[in-house]
Amino acid sequence: MSEFIDYVRSLPKAELHLHIEGTLEPSMLMELAKKHQVDLPYSTAADVERAYDFEDLQSFLDLYYLGASVLIDEDDFYSLMFRYLERCRDEGIVHTEMMFDPQTHTERGIGFSVFMRGFGRAIEDAKGQWGQSSSLIMCFLRHLPEESAFETLKAAEPFKSQIMSIGLDSSELGHPPEKFERVYAAASLQGYRLVAHAGEEGPPAYIVDALDRLKVERIDHGVRCLEDPELVERLVKTKTPLTVCPLSNVRLCVFETMADHPIRQMLKRGLNVTVNADDPPYFGGYLLDNFEALHRELGLTMEDARQLAVNSIRSSFIDEASCAGWLDQLSVPTP
Ligand code: HPA
Ligand code: ZN
């Protein structure tokens, strides 16, 4: 393993943009399809992998929702979560804020008690076994109506102690932030922290609206901010975190190749960017794979990586004392 990756692994990092349903590996997908006798248009894990050839966000989402259909009982959700948390342990991700999509499950008749118990047990086990720190971001699917988001907020009430934040994901174009203005206001009154996907495929105006109408504290993706210099200036001034996902951006054709990814310019411009994996098996890698690709294709340096790790800890919703502790460790100079 390269010196660069060993160094990045040793840095305490937070992962802030990771869809737990998007961590479903093809092998687990096939295992669960067999277990629950779900009919899939694939016979082997290799067939599934071959289908990971996307032209845009929607072509990925179609496969992602098909994949999620094999998650049925509490143990499935437990295993999915526990496997990702083990990955965090192995990659030096000391804190993770994971997104989940309740509507993907409730629409199939699988209730909150099933997935929340599975997630909760895995989170407790990882915390008990190696002190893994984590929290959950409940996302509304933006292609569904506002009413469904309100129903989801209501159904989450008995599980509120397990959920720190609200997010917004799925098809961005044609589903602008204002569609969810009222449900975000209601969630804020209930004490949730707020984030939203914006400016992945959608225009910079969606980022402005996520900030002004939804009152989010972080923007997921946000890479299209670069088309609006005034917005860039605002994001720099307010230090608004942008949870950037490089491998995802390339796989979903937001940028043609990794060499075209603007993350180093974003860092130089003073934007508060972090690196994240989004949906790792679908996009070709976990967090360290993203760092490795940035190093190889864009010349990301150790000092850039340290800055990105600092940004990730600062942009997380962990308590002040833990934050200060990790930042203290990150002031170590690069070798
Ligand atoms: N964008 C929007 N919705 C998603 C994504 C994403 O990258 N991953 C899972 N749902
Ligand atoms: Zn995402």
C-alpha cells in the first residue's frame, strides 16, 4: 500500500456523505435475493457489476432502488450497517454521519421498526466493540410528494433519539428545494440538524435555495456552485461545508474524468470541501479509494489530505470536546 494511502488512513476523518443503502455490495445483493427469493434480472454478482455503467444520476438511482429491494428483515439492515462500520474502522473514519432512505422501505411495506432496530443494533455493537462514533441522517426522496415527506417525519417520531439530521436525496432536476420548504421548517422545529443534496446535477440556484429556503447547514455535493462566482464567495465567507464525492461525480458523468474534477481548485479557493464515498460499490470505491484516485489523477498532496480531514471533522455534528480532540491529532505535520 502506498505511503500516501497509509498516511490518509492514519488521519482521523469523518465521512459525512454516505448512503447506507448504497453500501450494498453485489455479493450481498445476490445473497439476500436468494435468501428472500427476490427475482432479479441478474444471475451473478459479476452481472450486477456489469450493470454499474451509468450515464446520469437517474440511471444510477434505478439500479440503487432495485438493489434496495432485497433488504427485508432486521438482520439484513444490521449486516449492511455493520459491514460499513467495519470499513470505517479499517479506513480511519473515526466518525460517520450516514444517510438512509426510509421511503425506499416503507413504500414496500417495511416499517421503521424493522430498519431502525437493525441499524441501531449495528451502531451499538460498533460503538461497543471499537468505539465507533456515528449518527444518522434521515433523507426524504425528492421525487416523491411533500405529503410523503411529512408522513415520514411523523413515522420517525418514535425513533427520534436515533436520528440527528434530515437530508434530501434522489432525482434532483425538476425537484427543487422549495418543494420541501415546509417539511424542513417542521423538522427544524423538532430539533433536527439540516442538510440537503444540491448542485450535483441541479443548477447553482438550487444551492442558494437549499441555504435560504431550507436553511441547511451543509450542502451535499454542491460542485456546480463553481458556475456562480457570487455563490462561491458566499460559501467561502460562511465556511459552508460541501460534501464532495469525487468517484461518484465521475461515474455519474458530472465530470468526464477524475483529471477534470475541480476539488483542488475548490480547496485553493478556500471552499470548505470534504471528500466522501456516496454509494461506494456502485461508484468504484470507499473513502480511501476516493483519496487514492485524487492522488493518482489530480496530484492531491498529503497536506491537501490533511486539510480535507480537518474540514471533515470541523463540518461534522459531533460534540465540541470530541471535535477538539480529533483536531488536536490532526495538527501533526505531514511527513
Ligand atoms: N444523489 C442523489 N440521490 C442519491 C445519491 C446521490 O448521489 N445517492 C443515493 N441517493
Ligand atoms: Zn449522495
